[in-house]
Amino acid sequence: MRPMSLRLKGFKGIKAGIGLDEVIMNCESLPAGIIAFSARNGGGKTTIMDNMHPYRLMPYRMNGRDSSYKPSAFSYYEQVDGDAEKEFIFEVDEVTYRSVVLIDGARKKQEAYLYHWAHGDPGKWILERGIDGKLDNYDQAVEKIMGSPELFFTSVFRAQNAKALSDYAKGDIKELFTELLCIENLKIIGEKARRIKQHLAGKTETLMFDRSRLKGIVDGEEVKRGELDAVTRRIGTAEKDLDGLQSQAFDVQMAVNECDVKIGMETERAEQKEKVEKDLVAKEAAKEELKTEKKTKADELYDKIVQLNTKITSAEELAGKRGNVQKYIDARAAFETDLAEAKVNLSTVGGQIDKLTDEINKAQATEASIKDLEHSLEKINLEHKTKIDLATKTLEDARKDAKRLEGTPCSEETAAGCRFVKDALTAKKSIPTLEKELETALQSDPRVVELKTKIGTLKATLPDKAALQKLLTERKASKTKWEGDITTLETKLSNAQKALNILPRIEIAEESLPGLRKDKETLEAEKDREEAKIGEKIEALDLEIADLTMDLIDLTETGETQTQKKAVLLETAETIKGKIETITVQKEADSKTIGAIEQALADIGKAATELEDVNQKIDYLSGEASQWGILEKAFGNDGIIALELDDAGPQVASIANELLKEYGGRFQVRIDTQIAKADGKGNKETFDISVFDNETNEVKSIRKMSGGEKTWIEDSMTKAIALYLASTSGRKYDATYSDEKDGALDPAKKKEFFAAMRRAMELGGYRNLYCITQTPELQAMADAVIRLEQGRVEVITN
């Protein structure tokens, strides 16, 4: 693949890096050789290089280091603002393609188109077959031209955070090398063999089901023949049973005819018995009616007696309350007098409490005023003392300074030029003034006398607050007592009013009691009379019922009657008839069963023939499936593909070792695809890059190498894979890419790293190698530098 031009619009990395919404880079104008990108960190270098391919992803921005290189593992929407576009023109196998990806960041939608250039007069871009803007169709078309993104970004294009080869799982490496060796057709053959084997297995499974079904039918022949013999014997037994039952039915019918003659003689006796039974029932009914009447009247009278008892009890209770009620009525006037007196006392105490409360509040206000005045007095005294202390201190300091003149040998006029003498002279001259200031400060402040006078006056008017508080407490207790007395008297007065209201009802109850008691005695006597009267009638009916019962016993015949005998015979006849019908139905069903069994035996014979044919088909399909299984294994990952991988490893390692010479030849690598098992019995598959150190004569896995060493060995391996890919796939790659792979290297190794890149270009026949490096020395070694600055992109040729 040869990149020709790239246009990006609306990408955040470009906007944030150089302030442009759209950038266009013409790769055809660049010289052959190494092309380095130069910009500050965050300047948009990786955004541009990450888009120099037609795949719908940016490898550095993949979601996680271990993500597969699939468009589904990447989102453009996090890299663009609003509507964005990517247009990439490139050449593969002398065909020029144009890739266009339209991104709607707001609605999170994409469209992708792929064109090829049709040379002619005039030339034009023609949409690739099957391309309609849908992403899956676009991705498939790109992979058909470029190969899988996994192989491309593992070999030709190495992003800054690309997954290390040493981190790949065995299965991932197999898939990678399968495409690298261009042996996908072997996998296709193996997959076809697997599908055919599965198809044959499905047909075999269907036939196995048919065989199981047919075998079940054939295996049932012996059972069916046993069923046929059993049914035949059952029909013979049924015919004998029918003959016996028909003879029994005839005998029973003759006995029934004899019973009909004797039943006529019993009819007259039965009529007499029926009449006695009716009379007996009537008498019993009359007796029950009398019992009901007796109970009804007794219940009615009992209810009336209960009602009278309730009235008598209520009247007696009211009459019993007369003494208590009269006591409350008599005391009513005293209650009213006491209540009025208590209310007057409560009002008096309330007034006393209000007056005492006012006096206490005034005393508290006076105390607050005294405290305020005392605070002011204290403040004035403090200020006066501070003023005196300051004047005293100032005067003492001046006298000390002036005293130094006493030891001065020269006169004051001669020593006036000395700074210390000058200060002492100044202090001496200030002493009279300071003494006067001290004298003034010692004078008393007239505000002190005024404040003390006010405080004395207020204290003289201050009452005894403790005595007032004690008296207030006593008055409040007295108020609580009078409130309790008033509540008690109001309750007594209410009870006296209730007693006055209930007195008329008590008088009525006392007057009605004699009449109520008399009515009760009358009802009790009536109840006894009614019960005795109805009891006599019930006794008379009991005698009549006893006579009728004796007559009924005489008319009732002991033992079995002819009617009963006939009923038994008829029941026997019905039983015999049912048995005949049951045996006849079973016989008919058995006859039909024989026909069904004979048909089943015929079907079993047919199934035996079909079973033989199915067994032959199963044997044939099993043999075919076995042959296709052998092909599946041979063309699978563990067959020819594994052998191809074993052959490719030394060739890739040889190319890598050629590149490692640029680093001084200290390290050599080999690719191990098999290692011995722990038990020493044979080998098992693996994937590892073993590194031989010529200085230490040690061999260790690349996983155990240091950061810098691993960097150039990994880079040599991936470039070797790219070179091997170019030689085996037939795809011509005119450009390769490397993003800041020299970061972990020291200055010397950085230069060797650049030399290795040039050697890889020579071996692979690459026209350009695009790289990102932050090392100015390496940028100077490049054939051209693409410099990204605020508002512009420029190419500098070295």
C-alpha cells in the first residue's frame, strides 16, 4: 500500500493541536525515505498518522491495550466534534483507491464508501461493487484489498501502545501467522470439510433415529404374536360363558312370573297397613304441634316476665339512690357559696401575683442599670490608671536619659554634637513638661464621682428581690390551691344539679314498683296454667299413638315379602344381562383386535425390510464422515497449518536477526512453536520469542528482557513479520509506520534504532517510513519532517 493523500475534518486532536478544523496532507510530494512528524505533545501528530490507512479505526485510540483490531472495538465519536470526514487516497497493486468515511458525531452514525480510479479520458472515481455506505460492506471490501487489520497493525503499522508480540495468546498467533503465510485457503478447505462432516453427521443422526424407530417396530413381533394367541383364547372362553349366562337368565324369569301371582294376595293387607300408618303419622304430627304451641306460649310469657324483671331492677336501683341524691340537693346552696368565695380569693391572689411580678421586673431592670454603670466606672478607672502608668513610665525614662549627663566630662555645649548626649539633653529638657503631665494624670476624673453617685442612688432604691421572689412563690402556691378548690366545687355543684334532675325519675320508680311486682306474679301464674293445659292434651295423644302402633305391628308381615323377592330376582336378571352385554362387547372388541394385530404383523415385516436398507445407508455415511473428518484435521490449526507455522518461524527470525545487526549484533532471536512436555514425553504447542545474548551466552524469553532491549527486539520482530508478509502475500507495501517506539532507548540506541528502520526499508523495498519521535537528533536524521504548528502544516526536507 502506498499512501497518496489524507484529508481530516472535524477531528478533536487536530483542532486542539494546531487550531485547524480541516487538514490536508499530500504524501506524493514527499521525498523517498524516512518521514518524521514534529510537533509539541498533543499537537496532532498521532491523530494524523493513526488515520494513514483505510481501516475504520485509530490504533492508538483503541479501547484498551488488549483490544482486537476491529472497528467494533473503536469509536470515532469520542475523537470528533459534530460532523466529521476522513478521506484517504492510496494505491495497492497499481490500483488507486479512495476511502471516504462520513461521521455524524451528534447522532452517532457513520457512512463509509470505497472507490477506485478508472483511467480514461476523462478518468473518474467508480464505487466499488457492493459498497452502499453500510459499514460491514465497507470493512469487508477493505480487508479483501489490505488483509486483516490484526496483521496490518501487528506488522506494517505499529502504534505507540500496540500490543507486544510476547503478550499474544497461542491461538491469536496462529490466526496471525495463518494470514501471514497466505494459507487461508487451507483453513477454508478445513472449514468446508468440517461443514460436510457436520452435514453427514446430521443425516446419519436422522437415519439413526429411523433405525431406532424401525428396530422398535421389528422387536415388537414376538409381543404381537403373544397378544394374538391371548385374544383368540379369550374369545373361546367368552362363548362358553355366554351359553351359561343365557340359561341362568331363563330360570330367573320363570321365578319372577311366580312372584307376580302371589303379590296380588298381599295387596288388601297392605292397604289396611297403609291406613294405620297414615293415622299414626297424623297423631305424631298433632303431638309435635302441641309441643311447639306449648314452647311458643311459654317463651312468650317468659319474655314478658324477663322484661318486667328488667323494669323492676331498674326501678329498685333508682329508688336506692334517693338518699345520696337528696344529700347532694341539700348541699347545693353551700356549694354555690363556697364556689363564689373561692373565685374572689383566686382573683385577689392573681392581682397580688401581677404586682409582685412587676416589682421583680423593675428590680431586675435596676440591677441591669447598676451593672452598666459599674462597667462604665471600671472602664474609666482602667483608662485613668493606664494614663498615670504611661506618664510615670515616660517621666522615669526621661530622668534616666538625663542622668547620663552627670558622667560626661565635657560641657553640654561641647558635647552637643554627640548623638547620645543630644538625646540626653532632649530628655532633660522634657522633664518639666512630663512632670506636669503626670500631675494632670493624677487628678481624679469628675465622671467617677458622678457615676458613683448614680450607682448609690439606684442601690438605695433597690428592693429585697429575694423576699419578693419568696412572696411570689407563696402567692402562686395559694393560686394553685384556690384553682383546685374551684374545680372540686364546680364538680360537686354539677353533681348536685344532676341529682336535682334525677329526683323526679326516682319518685316515679318508687310509685311503679308495687304494680310491676304484681304484674310479674300474674304472668308467672298464667305460664304455669298454659303449660299444664297443653301437657294434658299431649298425654291423651300419646295413648292413641300407642294403640295405633300395636295395630301396625299386627298388620306387618315378618320375613321376606313376594315383592321383595321379585325385586331381588329382577336385580339378579339385570346383573346377568349386564354380564352378557359386557362379554359380548369384549368379544366384538377382541375380534377387531385380532384384525389390528394381523395388520401390525404385516407392518413389522415391512419395517424389517426398511431397517436393513437404513443400516446400509448409516454404514455408508459413517465412512464418508470419517474421511471428511480426516481432511478437517489435516487442514485445521493442528495439521498442515501448524507445520507451515513451524517452517515460517526460522525465516521470520532470520529477517529479525538481520535487523538486529544494526544494534551491534549482541542479540539473536528464534521463534519457538513447540516445547518439550514436563513429563518428557513428546512436545506441546507454544509461542515464544527466545533471545540469545552473545555477551552473556544466555537464552531467555523476550518477556524477561528489560524495557529498552525489549523495545528494539519487538520492533525488529514486527518489521520482520511485515517483510515476510510482503514476500509471501504478494501485497506490495510502499510505506510502513512507527509511532514513538524509541522512547525507552538511550541516545546511542536511538541512532541504532533509526539505522534499523533504514535497513528494514532496504530489505522490504519500502519507499517511505512514517514515524513519530520526540528526539530532535532523530528528526534531523530523517529525509523530511512534517512540522505541525498553530494554524499550519509544513514539510521540511533535510
